[in-house]
Amino acid sequence: MSGLITDTSRHQGHQTEISHRRAALVAGLAYVVITVLSLFATSVFDAAEPDNPAATVDNIVNYEALFRGGLAAFIIVLIADVVVAWALYVFFERTSRELSLFAAWFRLMYVAIAAAALLNLLDVLNLVDGTGVSAALEQGQRTTQVMLSLDAYNHGFFLGLIFFGVHLLLLGFVMVRSDDAPRLLGILVALAGLAYVVINLARVVLPDYRDHEDLLLPLLVVLAVPGEFGLIGWLLWRGGRARPGAVSP
């Protein structure tokens, strides 16, 4: 009887290990999708020229298919973010269910805010096409409204990134406490989260943020890239390996 219990315990432990490896792999692959499509979408939306509204509208009109592609890419990114939130919760649940769930909720809040911000880009498309209610507006009025909608999108997205930063802060804290993750990586992830919170909070609340943008954006890159890319690499590596000391079938 004791042998049967031992075998059952080993089997359950092995199944748990496999589920955690799969969660890590799913999170890593979803993060790759997020990274690639985010770079594409960001490059598309950078067509906006804040100091030249007419040129911004022309860019969107001339490359409308690309703009719509960027919008579609961002929608996929947000879906992948939900997958990452779930997979990271599954993986780190055994470290701290409460903190892992808390971290996941902050990532989901980021997704909700970013999705709401994307609605402004749909307004932009309607405005440049002159369809619906926007057909009643003059060209100058539509151009002004396009810029206002782009600003609303940016502010909404930056607000969402504050919640994303809190998610990384909590995740980093969980990783530091976990026996399954490198402590140094947890610190780097937490630093990335702190950078997202501070810099995007400055974007939202400081009226003269653009005067400091040349300093703050490189700082965000320096602090965020090691943690986020390190997390992606570790999740993919972790997803393909058994935890040291894991039970055998």
C-alpha cells in the first residue's frame, strides 16, 4: 500500500512539474508574439507628427492598410497579454498564490485600459475616411479631431503602462521569493516595473514631459530591456527543462 501511495505521489508530482513547464513555455512564446507585434505596431503608430497635423493625416491616409494592420497587431498583443497573465499565475502560484493573482490582475487591468485606448484609433480611421458623423465636419475640424484622438490613445496607453509596471514589480517580488526563478532576474524584472511606473506616470502628469523625453526614454530602455528580455529567455529555457531535483516518473 505504501508503495502505491509513493508511486501515486511521484506521478502527481511529475504531472505538476509538466504543467508548470508548459505554463512557462506558453508564457515565453506569448511574450515573443507580444514583442514582435508590439515593435511592428509601434513603428506604424509612430507615423504621427505632433507638430504637423496635416502630415499626420496624410501619413494615415496614404498608409491606411498599414495603420489597420498595426491596430490588428495590437489587438493580438493584448490577447497574448491575457495568456501571459494566466500562464505566469499558474507557474508562480506555488510560490505565492495571493501575490501571483495580484500581479495577474494588474496585467489584466493594463489590458483593459490599453484596449479602451485603442478605440481612439478606430475613431481616427473614421475621421480620415470621412465616414459616419465625421462626414459633417470640415477638413480642418477632422484633422484637429484626429490629433485629439491620437493624443487620447497615447495618454490612455501610457496610463495602462503604469499598471503594467506594477504587474512587473509584483512579479519581480514573487520571483525573488521563488525557488524556481533566479533571484537576480527577479530584481531586474522589478527594476523594469519601477521604470515603467515612474516614467509613464511622468508622461501622464507632467505638462513639460516632452522637455525631458530625450533623457527618460533611454533610461526606460536601459532599465526595462534586461528584465523583460531576460524573462522571455528564461521562460523559454525553463519551459523546456525539468526543475532541478524534480521527481521522475
